[in-house]
Amino acid sequence: MSNREATEYVVKMRRYFHEHPEESFKEYNTAKKIEEEIKDMGLSPRRVADTGVVVDIKGKSAGKMVAFRADIDALPVTEKNDVVYKSKNSGFMHACGHDCHIAMALDISRYFSANRDFNGIVRVFFQPAEESPPGGAVKMIQEGVLEDVDYIIGQHVGSDIPSGKIGYRAGPSNANADSFRIKIKGRGGHGSAPHKSVDAIYIAAEFITLAQTIVSRKVDPVKAAVVTFGTIHGGYRHNIIGDEVEMTGTARTQDMETRALVKSELRNILEGLCKLTHSEFDFEYEEGYPVMVNDPEITEKIASVASGVVGKNNVVEMPQKMGGEDFGYYLQKVRGAFYYLGISNEKKGFTSSNHSPTFDVDEEALPIGTRVGVAVIKELLAS
């Protein structure tokens, strides 16, 4: 397989999946296409977790098993790019690069299917629903995807890294990603007579403001935390005092102690404010993806191997991120690490962030992602 053939294949696959995005837990056509490609390689895929796909590639003799994971779901985003491979599924888009992850994982599978001169087993698996908590990782684990696995690695495209560079971080990387839903219940009335009502909109406004003091005044300043309100719904008309407000938001933390603190303080503030204003509330807090902790030794191997592929100057240590990533569930069970492939290119106009309706990637980086993935897998098989 020549470098040109490999490049053409990974770009072709990326564009196919970009044109055909599917939402979390409903990636049926995506899984079918992945299976077709794997069968064309002379391999035998198996379906797990409904829309997940796993393939084991055996080497020349027994040895360790190294797993490589790719996520496959898209986001409920309407694409605004004017490109020939624009999404054909209205209202959905591969705005986070999972189309790239599928393509590179297939390319890695192609390489090892044609080059069996290694000891051990390479397990490549394609996971549904990374974007939708509780996520697909839990179900994949429950259905045995980690059985007999010695090491696991994951790769994600990064819009904050120049094309072709590799980003890494040992230890805690991504955050605990939790969500909350709150309803404040007051008493409605006429806008001209607020003294006869309990204004749920005013109470909600006070709560949103007070909740920001959790990070500024309760959390240890050397620790990371974020409290963000994403939606707020309430009221009926300009001259009516609303009786109910519903809000949703997310809390991001980097350790379990801070997670517990943020959760309890949200409730404490809400409880105190509603008591003060003679209102009532409902409070739901869902602990989502756990903090992702990369094994330091394996992270060091990835950085070293990547330096041999792209050059030491193109391997960069990343800061901690507050985004959620369900790859953290795998790292609770098996030694491994997660790293990033840069895909931004200002000269070519690829500058939009992940999850943006104008997100796109410098496709010249994709063969680099394949080469780094292959090299890392080989290093771990031989360790």
C-alpha cells in the first residue's frame, strides 16, 4: 500500500462519513458501512452495543492485545460549510471530527490487515454515542470490548492545534462532565402587582448570579471548575409575572472532591434562595463522564513515538481541558492514554472550533494520524 493510496483512502472515507452523519445511538448506516469496509480487508467484524463495531487483527504469534478506539456519532448541528462533502442529513453534522476518527481507524485496520509481522492482537473498535451521555463507552465495556485488552489508546482531532502536530498530556486531561436541571416554582400574577406574586424569573436570575460564586468563592483557587447555564425557559407575556422557570446547565471539574463540592453548593444556594423568597424548587444533578486520566508511562511512549513520526518540535504538551470525554471510562479499567491530532490550518481557512457549524479539517493531517496510530500500537505491542 503506497502513501498515496493510503492518503486517498483515508480522505475518501472521511468525506463519505462526513456526508452521512447520524445521531448518537442511531448510527446504523455508519456501522453498516464500517462493517463493509472491514470485510473488504479480509477481516471479520462483529457488532456490539447495537451500533458499535469491533475487529480483532491477529499477528504472527501470541502476544499483548492493544485496543484502538474511534467514536462514530455526529452532532445535532446544521452545517454551514459550502463543500462538496457537505452533510446530506439535514440537522446533523460531524462537527467534532468523528468522521476523521472513523476514517483513520479504518486506515489503521487496513495497515495491520496487510502487515501481520507483529506479535499479539490489534483490536480496533468503533464506538457509538460519545456525544450523548451516558455515552456509548459504558455499553461497550458491558459487552466485553475490553476483555483481554492490555492497553488502550484513543486519538481525537483538535482544532486548537496546527495541522500535523500531536498534542499529549499525562495524568488528568479532560474533566468530569456533569449536568443539572432545575425548576423554580413561584406564584404568577399581573406585572403591575409584583407584591401579590412570587416572581420565578427574578429568583432564577438571582440564582444564576449566586451560582457563579461557587467557583469564585468556594472552590480552591488552584483547582479547576466551571458552572455554566445552557438553557432557561419561563414566562408567558411581557406583563405577566412567571410562576415557573426551568434551567439546565453543566458543571465541569477535575477531581472528585471538587465535583462533590459544586454539586452540594448548587443545592445549598438554591435551597436558601427559595426559602428566602417563599418559592419551591426541583433539583436534578447527573454525574456524567468521569475525569480522563492518561497513564503517564504510556503517554510518554506516545510522545516519544510521535516525535519519530512528525519530529520532536511538532509534539506539544497540552493544557488541561474542561471538555468531557467518555474515553475516561476505558481508562478506569485498562492502562492507556488519549492524544490529539492537529487539524487547523489558517492559510487554508480551517479555523473553526469543534462543535461549530463551520467546523472543517485540513485533510492532509489525516494520514499523519494514521501513521502515529500505527506506530503507537506497534510500540505497545512490543512493550
